[in-house]
Amino acid sequence: MTTAVCPLCHSDVIVDDEAYEHDLVTCANCMTDLEITSLTPLTLAALSEDESPA
């Protein structure tokens, strides 16, 4: 497991080592859905409400 920083609350978000770019993860602290935008370096971006899964 690897961690990345949540762009909204700056908490560590655990990302599975088998994750791919554009996979979705959820920040356990602020419950925001995040998209993996890069694997090297590991970066996350918050989804807009239009993009959030239903």
C-alpha cells in the first residue's frame, strides 16, 4: 500500500499498489471521491459533483 495526500483536507489517503491511473479512491478523513491522476509521482484530484459516481 502507498499513500498520497488528499488535495482537499491534506490527510494521507491509502492507495492500493495495484491501482491504475484514473482509478477512484475515497479519502477516509473527508469522504471525498478522488481520482488517481498520476502514478509517478502518485497524485490525486478531487472529482467535481458532475463526475462523482452515483
